[in-house]
Amino acid sequence: MARLQRNPGLFFAAHSVLAMVILLSGCDKPPTQSLDNAKARLADAGKAGAIRYAEPAYRKAEKLVQQGWLEIARQNGRLGPLRDYKTADSILALSILASQEAIAKTRDSLDRVSFKTRLGLEDLQKQIANWTESVNGSLARYKLERFANAAELQLHVAQNLHRRGEYDAALTALTKGNETLRQLSVLFADFADADARRLSIWQSWIDETLANSRATGGYALIVDKSAHKTYLIKSGRLAKSYNCELGYNSAHQKLLAGDGATPEGRYQVVQIKLRSSKYYKALLLDYPNDSDRKRFAENKRQGIISTRARIGGLIEIHGDGGKGDDWTEGCVALTNQDMDHILEYVTAGTPVTIVRKSVNWP
Amino acid sequence: MKKISAILAIFALLAIFAGCSKAPEAEMAAAQASLQAAQQAEAETYAPDALRMAQDTLNAATAAKTEQDGKFALFRSYSASKDMFVRADALLKQASSTAATEKEKVKAQVMELLAQAQAALDSANAAVAKAPVGKGNKADIELIKNDLAGVGVQFGDAKADFDAGKYMVAKGKVEAVITKAQSLMGEIAAAVAKKRTGSAR
């Protein structure tokens, strides 16, 4: 100390260094706890899935944490008395709020999308069940079942994706499934419209068949495709009804050989096969008749069917029915027992009228 | 003599400070590039914890550098922040590597499922192609062929998702393909039996 007092320069330097040490040590403390909290909340948001489900909110929180961190660093670089961490504190407080908001938005988004997917799955499953019931009972099953199956595949895909938490992809699959069912409903409605347009014609065929049977006192057969019934008529009155099975594609008129449709029209029995049929016993019909040939030629002319198409033939009412399904290539199938019964009354020349639908009879 | 020693000491001190006062720009740039690479490697999805740790180290390095930037030049020392940037760079590279490994694992799983699905579809298509068709099962076979076509489209969707790197979505779709293809094999067998015996569905 005496040495310092003897040397004023050295005395001044020593006091300057001491003053600088005091200045550099600073007064305000950096908010390290706030920074740790902010980092921890951001990590929570990341773990909750915010990067995926609430990315803008997550990135906002992330940016605020970085800004707060850098602001602390900037203040740390200043001389002690000049440091002010209030801004850094505010930024970090905002970042914690932003992280909490990101977590809330993530939960909300996940809840909504998970709920939406779950509802969508239930709805599609119900719709498919309803359509399957309608399709199974419909003449148009052959044409419509593929749509129901395609929708069901989309349902399974959506269920798998939902289980994996891939909700957006599950919703896309549900949308595809619903669109397929929409196409099914349009087709179903088209078939119904087509039926409605021809109802009066089929009804007139039935009326004429009944009138002729009444007039002659003889027998006739009427096949109602939609009802899957064959009716035995005697003297214009219903004598007996039989369940029957049809061509696998019988929702419309027969167009050509191999289309799987049972023809609609007014026919008669031309041959009775008691031993020579592959399907127990059979009544051969006179398909194609003049009306069928005329329609076939017109369809070719209009390009509805190929010019190379054949009209087909060998349409019968035969046995080996009772399979519970439309399985023939166009014939009408009854059980062997019902064939035996019908053969007691039907002969060659018996009129056979086949309609798609009847509403007023029997 | 004392004056010369003092001057030499001052110069030595200045030299030391000058060495420590060079900002670690190259190390920072390298770490930033590694961060971008890690993000492109989808480390956020496949190695989120490793990425988070690496990002924290990078942020700490940036903060340490910023702190030194604000100091008077003679009192700056970037050695700590330089070390931190180097460490952050190494961690980010590790995160990229971990992400690539994890992604490959998931990719391999889905590739195996795709192979299973392809085999199931090939079997079903071969079975339906040689199934005897006749009165009684023609409609069934036609419907199965149509369903198989639909499953084939779904398989194509799964492959497209796989090619786009959406492995979890692809996995969900391909599992449905496998299930449906196996179910159709059963339906083919039933249709063939129906043709042989003439029995109902």
C-alpha cells in the first residue's frame, strides 16, 4: 500500500482495474430459469405432436425461444450496469404461452380429426350394411355388388389408417368409400327409373296373358323377375306360385348371348324335356321371338351391342333351382319338386310371360 | 528493462486476445448446414429427441457467440462458442444418421409387406385365371375378378405412397390389400367348388 501511495500512476491503474471488475460483474441476473422453462415447454409441444398438427403455432413458439435466448446473450455481452433482461424475460414468457397454445391446438386438432374419422368410419360401415342389404335383394346385384365391395375395401383401409393415427389419410379413404357408394346409389336409381318407365308395358302383358287364359280356360305361366316368382295361371286366376332363380344379370332385358340376363317378353313353351335336360327337367321357350329379333337388330344398328354379337337361345324353365341365388345364364330355375308340379299342367304351346316387375298383380 | 518487459507483456496479451476474438463464422455455417441436412433427412419425424438435443446445442452456441459479439473487442473470446458449434455440428450429423437408420427400418418393414401383398395378389389372380367357369359360378368369378382389380388399384396407391416416403400411410393401405387378397382366395375356392358340385353360395 505504501508502494502504491509512493507511485501515483500505479495507484490509479490498480483502482481502475478494481472499478472495471466491479462494472463487468454486473447487477442484473440473466433469467436462466425462464429460459429452461421455455425450452421445456417447447419440448412438450414437440412431443405432443405440435410439429405435425399445429406447425405454425409450434414454429412461433420455437422462434420466440430462440429470440429470448439471443436477447439474454446480447445483454450478457454488455457491461454489467447496462444489462437489462426485462425484454428477454418478456419474450420467454410469450414463448411459454405460445408453446401452451401449440399444445392446445394440437390436442384440439387431434380430437377433432380423430372424432371426425371415427364418426366417418361408423357412418360408412352403416351405409355399406344398408346398401348390401338392398343390393342382395335386387335384380341388379351383379352390377351393384362390385361397388359395395369397393366401398368396403376403402372402409378397411380407413380403419387401418385410423388405428395408426394417420387420420388425414383415413379421411381420404372414407371420402373415396363414400364416393363409391354415391356411384352405387346413382346406378340403383337408374335401374329404378328404367323399371318405372316400362311398368305399364309389363302390366299390359300380364293383363293380356290373364285375359287369354280366362278366355280359353287354359294354363299360362307368368314370371315376375323382381319378385323371383313364377305363377301358374288357370282360367285367368292364380293357381300356384313358385320361387324361382334367374340369370345372374337379370336387372335388364336380355341383349345378347352370354349377357346372363333372363329375357322379358311373351313366349310359349315349344318343347318339354323330361329326360334330355342337364337340369332335371325343362320347358324350352321360343326365345328369340320376332320381337326379340327386331330389338336385337335395332340395338346393333344403334351400336348398343357389337355387330358381331349373337342373339342367343335355349332359354328354358328348368329344375335344379333352390340355390338361393341368381345363377343361370338366362334361364328360369325352379326346384325339382316345383318342376314336377308345373309339368302336370303345362304343355307345349302354354304361354309364358316374363316381366321385370309387377305392381298391381297378383 | 522494466519498461521493455511491460511493453512485451502488453503485446503478448494483445496477441492472446486477438487469437480469441475471431468469430467462429465457419463453424457456425457448418452447423447451420448440418441443421438443414437433418431437417431434410426428416429427423423431426424419425429422430426427434436427437434433433432436439442438437438444436439446443446449436442455440446455445449461437447465444454464446452473440454474447461475445456484444463485448468490447479486447475482452471477446469465441473459443467456448466455437467448441459448441463444432459439437452442435457433430450432434446434428448424428441426428441425420439416426433418422436415416430409423427411416430405413420402417421402409424395410413396409417393403416386406408390399412383397407379401404382391405375392397374395399374384396368387389370387393366377387362381381366378384358371378357375373353371360355367353356369352357376360365372357371376361369382366375374365379381371376384372385379374385386381383384379394385385391390390391384389399392396396391398401386400403397406403392405410390411408399415411393413418396409416406411409409405409415403405405403400411395401412397394404395391410388392407393383403387381407382382401387372402379373403378373395377363399371366395375363388368357393366358386370353384360351386362349379364342381353345383351347390349354392
